[in-house]
Amino acid sequence: MRSTTLFSKKNTTPVVTDPLQKQRETQLVTEHKSLDKDLVAGLVKKSNRILVSISTHRFPFDFFPNTVNVEEGRVTIITREFLTSQVHSVDIKDISNIFIDMSPFYAELVLVSKTFAENEIRIAGLRKNEAIVARRIIEGLRVFEEKQIDTSAYTPKELVAKLEELSTTDIVT
């Protein structure tokens, strides 16, 4: 079988007329599209799963509780006031550190971000045990992100169990 290459006057890239070459190129394009679809499906699945959601509890009532949602790829903080709310998201890869400040009744979660202008986000009025769980999960997600481990194959319950298992250091209260 003979292969011929033609050059167009407008374009200097060769036009391949070999049927086997065309078939290989078509197969490569199809495989590439399939990989892209799988990657997008994995990202969508991963980005829409909330692993932990905690809210503030202030004494005696908290009519406008702030919420912290820990997802696989980011932490979303929703702060509420009368008739307004503000949503702030920080990617897991952009969190440089996470602290818990304990008081006798409540805890304050402090996220230190590499990209946020004020550098840290404070969420006060959390239950101590909820703040500890959220910190452990965020720390585990940071390790997974650093090691580039794909977590989309796990169910949320399995993933939370693995993340808690990964960060089992005792918190002194």
C-alpha cells in the first residue's frame, strides 16, 4: 500500500490520504475525547460532595449561624447576618495551615490561606468535637492533595473514615 501526502496552497501542514493513518488518528481523537469525558465526570463528582458540614452555635440562640462545608476540593465558609450572607471558598491546595482555638464552651476554626488577602479566616462559636473532626478531614485532604491522590473512587463515608484514620493525633483540650 502506498501513502501519499498532499500539501494545500493555503496550509503547509500535510494532508494524509493513507487510510490506516486516518484510522489511527480518528482512534486517538476518540480516546482523547473519552479521557476528557472521564476526567470531567470525576471532577464534577468530586466537586459536589460535601464531606462535613458544621454550623456555629451561640448561646442562647443563633438566628444566623455561620456554616463551614468541607468538600473534597475546597472549604466553603458561609457567614450570615440579618438579611445578608457571604460565601467564601478556599481550595484545599491553597490552605497552608489550620488551627483550632479552644475556649471552655466553644472552639474557633482558623484557616490560613495562601491566596486570601487577609491571610486567615476565623469561624468562632463551633462545637469542640465538630471543629476537631473538620480539622482532621481538612488536614487529610491536604495530604491527599499534596500526594495527588484521586479520591473520586471512594464514597463519602469511606473517604471520611480514611481521612479521620490518616489524622489520628490526639487533640489536647
